[in-house]
Amino acid sequence: MTSPIRTERQGDVLVIVSNNPPVNALGAAVRQGLEAAIKEGVADASITAMVIRCDGRTFFAGADITEFGKPLQEPGLPTVIDMIEASSKPVVAAIHGTALGGGCEVTLGCHYRIAVPSAKIGTPEVKLGLLPGAGGTQRIPRIAGVKLALEMTAIGNPISAKAALAAGLIDRLAGEDSLVADAVAFANEVAAKRPLPRASEGIATADPEAVAAFRKANARKFRGFDAPAANIACVEKAADGSSFAEGIAFERAEFMKLMTGTQSAAQRHLFFAERQAAKVDDIPADTALRPIKKVGVIGAGTMGGGISMNFLAAGIPVTIVETAQDALDRGTGVIRRNYEASAAKGRFTTDKVEAMMGALTPTLDLEQLADCDLIIEAIYENMDVKKELFGKLDRIAKPGAILASNTSYLNIDEMAAVTSRPGDVIGMHFFSPANVMKLLEVVRGAQTAPDVLATVMALAKPIGKVAVVSGVCPGFIGNRMLSQRQQPATEMLMEGALPEQIDKVHVDFGMPMGPFQMSDLAGVDIGWHRDPTRIESIRDALAAEGRWGQKKQAGFYDYDERRTPSPSPRVAEIIADFRAKAGKTDRPIDDQEIVERTLYPMVNEGAKILAEGMAQRASDIDVVWIYGYGWPVYTGGPMFWANTIGLDTVVAGLEKHGIPVAPLLKEKAAKGERF
Ligand code: T1G
């Protein structure tokens, strides 16, 4: 097997090059190759310095995540990095792309670091439920201080080369197109310099105020996660006067605790699930895509506006259509205000805001969509109105234009059937707020053409979305499973539970909110028959009293002016009333029962969705729930979570409450299989 590592001589400098596409992951062969190359450089008397660089789009993007959970093949990364640092000759890291995780740690083992201005370095291990386990938590604080080390390790976002230079994490910037030459020149420059700067010999100054402030500022973000606290503890260890070796031993112990835990397994599952979701099994990866240079959006309401913002931010001009001038002005006004708010937070420059607004063409004339490559309708949910619109679009849109609906549950095939081009019709279900939520459910109609599906799937990343393919069924993947949670939750109100108890179980589980808080957010009056005299459910009773949710500061909860929910004595009365009228006597309902009757049915529905082929794979369902509904990342999504607790446990819980078990779930549980 050819080693992914080769060496080249440039004068007295040994250039060690990694070529391990796609991202130079530090797999076993790379580590073995690095070890051999360093040994070669140290042993060869004619070599005065070494440079480590990578071919392809990026410097080492970290340890090879596919090796995790498997027996370690020596040498481990810490060994290689210690060898680099111990080298008697200077080693320069030449960085381009993203030096992440173990890749960043390799640079910290080097004596000098040079990077192109576009490079980024970071330690995102916490996003995999881990920590930098090859010395990063001990070397970063010694070079850049505790404050930055906390940000880099416990939050995990990469920093720019410029910021790294300012922090001392890199020594100089190279020309964007002259990295190798500049690195070799740098190596020659420092070849004779001694002593060699070794990060492990540095001192990190304790900063307990910064640690306390950091913990406080991120408490909400870190809720439920194990890894952030472990990262913070390691950084503290680096600055509490312990020796480097003691710090490394502590780091290793914390790393292994996380590596063998369920959270990291779940977060690593999500890493690959997200990338897998982008692939459509029965469509070749090299399918030619349709060019999307101009997009039309119909409806300038909350969804239409948010959808437009995604394309404008990606540099794709948008024509937005409304039926009335005031609605159009209101819609474009919201778009500008949202962008200005983001600019105020430093997300966009004002020039960028003006450029995006400049690329937005508001119109009342549907005909103006005739030259669009993709047209997305985001009008209100009424099938007749949508079918009429698709009939018009069929006449207006140019040949080859993709016609998409943002419906959250209506039948895409019915819309396609009113056109002469059903192959060009597809669902693009964005989640509100559409310019923020990452999930895009791409609904594949019975006749959706492969290149149409491939084109829309490929569009997701440039517009900042994670796309998942769904078949045509009521509620697609996400809402279909969501509906399985609401019914049993309402039943338990009739049996003795209260909204705040049920919601607390979901929030403690890690969901952003429970079923009743969500109803109040969406609106208790959604789907209500509007007849206050007809009280057939608790929901009817609330709606009849005007308790329509947050917007009315009263729903299943009472809300203060800052929309903080509090349990409502009036709602407790209404529920008790209802139980009495229904002849129900309430009984104690414990939290486990709530989990079994509200979360297990979602897994059950997921199994049906899989069996019907409405989702390509179980991991897609996990991606939907994590990016669309805030399912806790550290459980990996509903299907992975079910695997973790055991499918037999889920089946037993469902059967205990008389809930019919999906055949696929029953079968897998019986065979001891996983999704
Ligand atoms: N290991 C294995 N495969 C990886 C990988 C990795 N580290 N990174 C990416 N891939 C695969 C990915 O699955 C995909 O495969 C292809 O590469 C392209 O990736 C000891 C413990 C670098 C910013 O967390 O963030 O080091 O789908 O689609 O959008 O302390 O990949 O094509 O088959 O994402 O251009 C820490 C993870 C590891 C960085 C590029 N490192 N990677 O993004 O491409 S833990 C990370 C990324 C660690 C040490 C610890 C991104 C990227 P496929 P892609 P991209």
C-alpha cells in the first residue's frame, strides 16, 4: 500500500507531504508515515529543518473519525506529535484550508507555524462529544492563554489565520499562493535557531474569573452535554500549576471517558448521518445538475421572506411575488430588517446587505418568474389554491425550470398532476424561521426527475441547509412523527397529568420545548373550528376562552410580557372540568410513562416511515429531528436513541400502553438488531 505520506527535499529542508483525500484525516497510515518521515529527517545529518504540509483542499482536518471505537493502530497521534515536538531540528507546519482537531494539534507540536490568510484552525472535537485528545487542551493555553483556549475547545468553532496570528497560535502568514515556498524559506530562516520553541514547555496563567464567566455565559448552550465541562476542566488543569505530563494524563483520562460514553457515539453518528443524508441512494453521484442562477419565490410572508434570504445570502438573485403591494412592501421590509439585525451582530457587512437587497426583485406580476431556474411557492396551505398556482406556473415557467412547493404536509403529486411537467415538481419544506432553521425536507414526488432531486439536494449546502429526502406522505418525516407525540400527551391530560409535567419531561430530555409549549408557540387556535360553543376537547375549551397561546399571553400556560410561561391555575381548572365531564378520575402518571407514551410512538412512526420507504435510512430521520425540531444532539436523534436504549425496551414500553408496534420495529427488536 503506498503511504499517504511522502517526503521531498528542498535544499536542506525535508518537506513532509500528506496526500490523504478528501480531508487528510490522520488515519493510521498517515500517522505511520509521519513517524517514519520525522525519523528520517532527524536522522539525516544533511537535513537542517522540516516542513509538514498537505496536498488537496486542506491541512489535516483531524483524527480519522471512522477509526473511533476500533482498536488503536500504533502509533497513536499523541506519540507522533510528541515525536515532532521532541525533534532536534525545527519543524514548521504549513497550513491551508482547515487545520482541525488532531490537525491543529499537529501544528501545536511543531515548533513554528505558517498559514495562508484563508486558513482556519480549530479544535471542534466538542461537537463530536469529545475534546482535543492529543495535547490540544494543554498546548493551546500555554501558547494563547486560558480565555481563547476555553472558546476553542469548549465551543469548538475554528478561528481565522489572522486571529491565530494575533493569539500567537501561528507565527506568520504566507502568500495565499506561495505557502510551500514561504514555509521552506521560514524553515531555512529558523534552521539554526535554538532553543526550539516547544509549546509543552510554556506556562499557562490561571484565570479563574475568565473560567467562571465562561461557564456562566454558556450554561444554557452546554445544558445536557458532557463534553464542554470536560474541555473546561482540562484547560483549567493546564493552568493550575500542574506539569505538562500531569495535564496530558488528565486530558487522556477525560478523553477516554467521553470516547466510551453514549453522547460522543451519538454525536459522531450525527456527523456521518448529516453527510449521508445528502446522498440519494438510487441517483448516481455524477448526475448532471440543472443550473440555478435565478430563483422565484411566491409569497412574501414569514416563510417566503425567510426562504428568499437564504438564496440572496448565497449570492443567487431572487424575484419575490405577492398579490398586494402592502404585503409585498411588508415582506421586503422584514427581509431588510432581518439582514440589518444580522449585520449589527457582525454576520454581514452593510455592503453585503445592500448587495443582497439589490438582488431582490419584488413584483406583483407572476409573469416575471418566466426566466427563473427554480420557483418556490410559499403561499398559505390550501390545495385548491396551490393547484391553481401550479397550473399558472406550468404556463409561465421556462422549460427546465424546477417548480417547488414549501408545503409542510400537502400532497406534492397532486400539485404535479395539474402540470404538463410533473418531473420538474418537487417539495422543498423549509422550517420556520426559514433563514435560521438548518433543515430542508426535500419531498420526492412519484414523478420527480432524478436531476431535479439531485439539483435541489446539491443546493442545500450553498444556502446553509441540511437536506433530507422524504417521500410523499401526510406530514412527510418530521411532522408525521410529531403528530404521534401530541395525541398521547393530550390523553394523559385527561388521565391526571398537567401540561407543565409533560413538557418538563421533554425539556429535561433535552428538547427545546414540550408539546404544550410548542402548541402555545404555534397557536392553540391553529386548525380550530372557531365555534366557541362547541367544546369537544381541552383545546376547544382553551380556544373558546381566547387562550390561543403566546400571541394572546395565554394558552396552556400563562405568559408575562417577556413571554415567560408559567403553569395556569385556569387551565388546571379547565382540565379538571373536562376530566369530570368525561367521568375520568385522575391517577398519578410518572415521567417514565410520559416518555413511553410520547417519545416511543415517534420512534414507532419512524419505523413505519422507514418500512414505507418514505425515508432512505434511519439516520435521515435523526437528521430531520435534530435540525428541524431541536431533538438533543447528544442522543443522536430518535432512531439512534432507540438503538441506544434498546429496541426491545421501546417495544416493551409501547406494548405496556397498548400502542400497536410497527412490524419493522418489532422484527428488529426480536432479532436484537438496530436501526
Ligand atoms: N475523519 C474521517 N472522515 C472525515 C473527517 C474526519 N476527521 N472529516 C471529514 N471526513 C469525510 C466526510 O465524512 C466526507 O465523507 C468527506 O470527508 C468530506 O467531508 C485526537 C479526537 C473538514 C470542515 O471534527 O468538519 O481530531 O461523505 O463533506 O463540507 O484531538 O469535514 O464524502 O464520504 O464535511 O468540505 C476533529 C471534521 C476530529 C473535523 C470539510 N475534526 N470534518 O468540510 O466536506 S476528532 C473534525 C469537518 C480529533 C483529536 C480528535 C469537515 C471539513 P463523504 P465534508 P466539507
